[in-house]
Amino acid sequence: MVEEIKEEEQTLSTRSRSRVISSGNLTDAVPQRLKDIDEKAEPRIETGISELSQVLGGGIVPGSVILIGGDPGIGKSTLLLQTAMNIAEERTLLYVSGEESERQIKMRAARLIEGRNQSTEIPDKLLLLTETSLNHILHHVREIQPEFLIIDSIQTMQLDEIESTAGSITQVRECAGKLREVAKMNNITVFMIGHVTKEGNIAGPRILEHIVDTVLYLEGDRFMSLRLLRSVKNRYGATSEVGVFEMQEEGLVEVKNPSEVFLAERMVNAPGSAIVVTMEGTRPLLVEIQGLTNPVGLGNPRRTPIGVDINRLFLITAVLTRRIGVRLGEQDVFVNVVGGMRIAEPSADLAIAAAIVSSARNQPVRADAVLIGEIGLSGELRGANKITARLNEAAKLGFTVAVIPRVNQKTRDSFPKSMQVIEARSLREALKAVLLPDKDN
């Protein structure tokens, strides 16, 4: 792979540099005094999909370049076609597809219109082009002068002057760079769809993510209806924001209250279940964490996490064994985050530990309790950020008890009055507060 990259770089070198120098684009900009630059921000453009607008930081910044990645069939094209139909009600938009025919896209658009249950039609300002040559695409862009450009997908695009095939590292990088140049010079907002590798990263070099302004990932299990749109880079807003959608026949439908969806099928007072309030960007979400322990028959015990980092699980099981005395050395341990969520923040440690102990001892966790806190190697609980926002969200859904680290008591005055807040210094204190008696006794 390294040799292939070097060969492509050598093939491109002289020709690529001469194109950049002869274009004259670099000489258009002149130095300015920083204090003289107008800092007035341009108004953001609404997408017509509130969950997408929230992930983007409040809407689309004109002239920005946005990359959307995700597994095949997860709904990337559907989401962008829905967005395109909303935007094209007032603004000219060019949708370029290198993967599907005009007829296929028209059928999907008709299905989306039918799902709205409205007598609307496909907007007149929504233009469609099926093409893979970026030179031809840019020719049409100069003629049409759209305000928005959607490329589906960047891996299918190719520049004629580059000899490598579409999808190669050089083609992907050069096409993305050319699109970024067009976007910045002409104030055109560009959406690009990018395929992902088996590791879950955008296919092609990591430099592709550095070229664009915003990187969004559409996540979820293809066999489940929920989809999570996650921001991992945003020059114009907060990162780690999450939008929640449900895939239905008429397309991706916004989920207004994700916490209710994640808890909808929860079995109350079942051993091995605990609720955590996790922060996804600025949004608190209540998620059920399930734990299951099972005696090992033969061989080494397994540690199987779904939606949780395996190293966090190793740490938590070690603390439970050493500090709490829960015998997990001869137990398989399984942890699952319900709804296809992936939790990376350490404040979910306490809920994970409670779910494991609840299953191992057959003691249910209080059904009306939420657990928040990071676990240290000594068994202590460490503080969580934005604790008031977490507790307010839990109170809205009817939870009346919260177990939090004692260090967070400094903000007690802002806690919801309807909730009993238990401040624990250690993991042992927290488990003692929420575990009910053995269900079989």
C-alpha cells in the first residue's frame, strides 16, 4: 500500500503542481489586518430536519464542506435526499450521484414525498446529475451556479488528468481538495458522502477528514431501526453532538425524545439492568445498560462488550473483583448498551458495574434510579460534568433517585427538587444504595 501511494504521488507531482500554479487561485488572496476583518457571522441555513441542524451546530454554514460517512445501506443517501428536498424549496441544489441511476433516485424521492402525507411535489430547484467525472461535474456547476452541491459518493468521483482509478487514495484526496476549493471560492455548500472501512473509518487517507469542515457519521445496526448521526469534527459548532433517527418505509424520521425510545422495552426490576444518563455533546440521554454473568464451563472467562470499550470493561471487572469481592474470575461477563448506542464517556462506569453485580448476585437495581460516575482503581467515584442537565433529564422521565459522586455535591442547589440525590464516595456505597434484595429470596 505504501509503494502504491508513492507511485501515485510521483505520477501526480509535476502535473498537479503546475495546475495549481497556473490556476492563479493562490494569488487572489491578499494579506489583511486581522482587526479590520468583519467578524459578523453569516446566518445559518436551516436543513428542515431539526436533528441534523442540531448536529451541525444550529444549521448549515454557507460555503462549508460537510462529509457524511457510514456503513453501506445505513441511510446516508436517504438522509441527504431528504435534506436536499427541503433546501430546494427555496435554493438551487445540484445532486450528483455516481452510484445510482436517475430512475432509482426519482423512485426514492417519490417514496419520501408519499411518506410526508402531503400534497407536495419534488421541488423545481432540485437538479439531478448522474456523473463520475469531476471535470464534467464542475462544468455543470459553473453553468448552473447552485448554492448547494451533493456528491454521492466521493469514492466514485475521478479527475481525468489523474491516471489512477476512482476510489484510489490519490483520486479521493484530489477530488475532495478540488471540491473544497470550489466551495470556498464560490460560497457553495458541499455535502460529500464517504464510504467507511471495516474499522469504521472513512475510506481513503485520514487527510480527507482534514480537508472538510465537518465530519458526520451515521451509525446504527442495519437490522435495527434506530440511527445515530454523530458529529466528530465541526469547525462551526460543538463536536460529539448526536441526532437520533428511526428508519421507516418513508425514510429517516426524527426521534424527538430519544431517551423514551431507549427505555421503551425495559424490564423493570430485572437483574442485570441499570440506567445511566450519558452526555452526547450538549444532549443528555438516558440509556439502559444490561449486564450478564455466566459460569465458565471450560477455558478462560470471556469479556464481551457491545457498545462499551473493552478496556473500560476490563478495568471495571478488575475493580469489582479486587475492591468489592465479586468473584468474576470464573464468570463470563457480557455488557450490552440497549438500542445500538456506543458509550465512550467514563461516567457510565457506575451503571456498568451495577449491571454486572446485579446479575452476579441476582439482585435487581432500583427501577426508579439512575447511576452516574466514573470508577477509579481504588474503587472511588470520580465526578461527572454537566450533572444538573443529566438529573433534569432523568426527572422529566419520572426517575426519582440518582446516585452520583460526592464531589458533585457542590452544585446541589441546582438539582431538581423532585429527585432524591444520593452522593456516594465509593463504588461500595453506591451499590449498597441501589441494589435490592436477592430476587429469589
